Amino acid sequence: MAKKNVNKNTKLDTSPVLKGEQAKQKDMKQLQIYDIFSLAALVLVVAVCVAPLAAEMSISSFPHHKHIVQKMDEAFLAVNNELNTDITVSWVSERCYQCLYQNLGVVSGAPSPGQPSSADFVVSTQHTITLQLNSTEANLELCTFPFHFGEHGNYSLWVKNLNNSSLSNCSVVTDADPVNSYIPILIAFLVLVGLAVVYAIGKTLLGLNAVRSIFFQITGTMETERLINSELGSPGRTVTTVTDNILPPPPSPSKRLRSLDTFRGISLVIMVFVNYGGGRYWFFKHESWNGLTVADLVFPWFVFIMGTSIALSINSLLRSGTSRSSVLKKVVWRSLQLFIIGVFIVNPNYCQGPISWDNLRIPGVLQRLAWSYLVVACLDLLVARAHLDIISMEAWWSCGLDILLYWPAWLCVLLMEVIWLCLTFLLPVPGCPTGYLGPGGIGDMGQFINCTGGAAGFIDRWLLGEKHIYQNPTSRVIYATHMPFDPEGVLGSINSILMAFLGLQAGKIILHYRDVHTSIMSRFLIWGLFLGVISAVLTRCSTDQGFIPVNKNMWSLSYVTTLACFAYVLLVLVYYTVDVKKWWSGAPFYYPGMNSILVYVGHEVFEDYFPFRWRMVNSQSHAEHLTQNLVATSCWVFISYVLYRKKIFWKI
């Protein structure tokens, strides 16, 4: 708006040189827009064409020995029994900790020597499974062995008698080779890397004067630039005098760190991709219980960078003279808006039809963001300072000053963690052992079937009711649980506050060590190392055997410290490349990071609309799902870029 409100005198005094500069800037903007549109078009074309082609090539070369329709992550297993007794086939996944074997089926005994009986089964190919074969009559274990089946492969399991009739031999034969379901990921990765390299080379070449001259000659804009810069301009053009250099430069606005928006954009883009399905690969889905996958990384990172933004925004408001009561009103109002949007707009219960008060899910992603934002912002308002002094690294006590200055807030967070520990490990849960952290179901040898989540699940069911929490937890996939459990439940919200507060600490480091890049990065790395050590102690460097395992469903303490460790390390890398060395502009992640709420809400609301989803030719193809999810995610990146160019940002 400021550019439009220019008076007539200023326009009359504009020199041809300034007009030339404006023309150059206009041409460069057009070039940038052309480059972005070309890049987006290439991504969509290649994603739509190449990935399905690779899938067809891999499928067409597959010899179908068995005429059976197989789904994703499934293989065909024919069990051939040469014994004269029936055998029971059971299985268990290697990712299922201390689990009961699940019945796969029964194979009858051979009718006569040399004529084995056979039974066909479908097995999972996501993880290695352990097969156990027992004699049905004597309940005698015949053999047990692990095997990782390949997707759409055909296998035969032969059970034979050895020379000694009391011993049996089990062997697996591959009748038809499986398909390589990871080829679409490799192709997509290579295409995206190739496009990024081509874009970087093209941008570098366009920066050269010789190439720009050729480009302008081809497009016809060079003649316009020459005329503007010639002596035929208006006689009233001004010449910069020596005294202009004596005047102090105008005050520059507060610099916004692109690395923070880039970090937020990285977590948001991955979040959108995995929410859309992530190609239906298991590592782009949430872990069933303990452990980590790619999908488990992004939400805590988003909470972390939200805490960093809280520190910077509240400091900016206080420096501008805004009263703490006014800031508190804004914080409460924004938290309320996030909570309402999460409950009534972004709610998974819409998949079951019109929303109903009887089964309305109360917890959720935006609800947890609202709660974490409210608590951490209020804590920061209690201790935040409008004018901060840059901390010197010379004093021996300076290493902890950015913590000591805010000790009341740290004390509150530590007290909340004590509450979490007491409720988790000391609260009696009916029918369950005190301090239970397991998934229930078939886990722990089926002893605690209805104890999913221990105290965390019990508190949610007691406070909110079973119908108002998440009905399909990821623990059902491997552990065969049937109890509802909410990964955004009440007890886990305490640790999400800790995650946001650790992000707030990153913001305090940026404020206190502003423009001292080495100090900022060293503090980030120290925090990352410190949190990593805590995680190693809590988990004992194992998935299931630690004191507090890493668990996304429960947002365990080790989960928060581990993800905060990763966040600090990633923030160092992004900060160094984007804000310090300026090797990378942050694109394309920078654009969705500037419009995070709009992208998140939009991708949830329009999930089932074209071009984000369409009817696939083969819904059991990883390649088609990956193509659809990449196109949908790219669309939101492109939308955020257009909104950025139009200066449209949705703030609540």
C-alpha cells in the first residue's frame, strides 16, 4: 500500500536510472515466478507419469504362479504338510514385544505318504515375522523360525519328517520373486533431487550478466531497458550528491529469521505427506507402540518451533510497548480459536458421518497445540523481559544465565513433570499393574489385555469418556488391542508443554545471543547433547527395555527429550545454512512455514477433494498412493507460495 501512495512530485523527479532498476526488478520477479511455475509443473508431470510407469514395469515382470488377489504389504504362503498329523500355523511380528502367537490356520495331515496336504495363507510383509508350527494333536512344537516375506511374493513352506520320525524339518521355498515396493520412493527421490539441481543451476546461470543479456534479447526486454537507461530520459533526473552518503541509513525493520519458518515448513510438509498416507509405507505411519518412524517426528517438531516463536513474538510485543494484559488476552483468544477449530472443523469423526455429541472426539492435534501454546505463553509472560542484555561468554556463570533468568518458569515446568511421573507410575489403575506403560492386547503375553496406556488411558477414559477419545489407536495394528486410546490425551499434554518450553528455550538463546552465530549454534548443540544423554539413560539405548521407552502414543518423557534433541540439531543445520551462510533460501519449505495454520487446516478439510485425492486404477499399489500423496503435498506447497506472493497470511 505504501508503494501506491506516492505523490506526483516524486513521480516527476524519477530518473531513468531508477526506472531501469524498477524494470530490472520487475523482469527478475517475472523470471522467478516463471521458474517456480515451471518447477511445479515438472514435479506434477513427472510424479504422475514416472511412478505409475515404474509400478507397471515391476508388476508386469512378476510371474503370477498363484491366481490370488494380493493387497499391499501381503505375500502368498502355501504350507505343504507331509506329516500324518494336523499342524497349527501361528505367527508373531518382530515389532511386537513379548506378544502371544496369533493363529494363522490349520493344515491337515497328509492322506498318504508322498501326497502332502496343502493350505494357502496370506502373510504380512511389512516386518519380519516368526512362524511357529505345532502338532495339533500333541500340541508339540515342530519348528519355529523368523522370515521376512517380500510384497506380492509367492512362497511355499514344506514340513517334512527327517530320518528320525520324532524330528521335523521346515523349509521355505520362493516360488515367485516379490516386487521391490521401494522403487517408487527411489524414483521420486531422484526426480526431486534432479529438479532441485536443475533449478539451482538455472538460477545461478540467470544471475550471470551474459546469460541475462541473452535472455532479455530473446524476450525483447533488453531494448526497453536500453532506452530507459539512455540519455533520452527526462531532463529533470536527479544525481546523487556526496552529501547523500553522509546521512545515516534509515532504520531497518526487525529481521525475521527465515530458518525458523523453514524449520516449521519442513515439519509441516512432512506432516501433510504422512497424513495423506505417505505412499502407504509402514515407516511413514506412526509406530504401533514403542519406537520411532518418520511420522512420529513431525508433530513434536511443530510444537518445538511454536515455543521458539512464542519467545520471539512476546519479546517483540513487549518491546513495542504492549502491556502484558493485552498480550495475555491475545494468547487466550488465539488458544480458544485453535481449540474450536480442532474440535469442530478438523475432527476425524466426520469420516463416520455428521458430527454427533455422543461420539465427538475432544482431544486432537490443534487442541494440544492450543493447550501447549496457552501454558507456555503464560509462563513466558510471567518472566519475559522487554529489554534483554546480550550475554557475554566470558563469565563462568554465563553458560546457565539464559536459564537462571527464567527460573520461575523452569520451576513450574519441572513441577508439571513431577506430576506426570507421579500419575504415570503411582496412580492405581483397576485391573492393571501400577506404572504400566505397555500396549495391552496380545503384548506382555496377553496378561493385561485392557490396560492400553496404563494411567494415561485410564485418565482419558475417566475424564472424557470412552466415546470421546480416539477409537482406532495404532496399537491395534500389531498388538491387536480393542481399547480406545488417544495419542493427544490429557496426561501426554503435560509433556507437550515441556516440548514447547524447550523450544521456548531456543528462542531465549536467539534473543540473548542475537547476531552472535557461534554462541547460538554452540548453545543449540549443547542442549541437543544434554537431551540426548537424558534419552539414552531413560531408554537404556533400547526400544522396549528402558525405564521410560520412546512412545509417541503416550508422549513419554524420553520421547520428548529424544525429539527435542533432534530438533536442536536440525535447527542448527537450518540456521547455519539459511541465516548464517545464506546458502539456501529455505524454499520451498519456507512458504508453507509462513502459512502453517492455513495449510494444516486446509489439508485436513479438503483431503477428499481433487487434486488432493482421486480414484486410483490400482488402490493396492504403493506407486499410485505415493504419486497421489506427493501431488497433494506439492499442491499445498504451491498454494502457500502463491499466498506468499500475494502477501496473504492467515493469522489467528
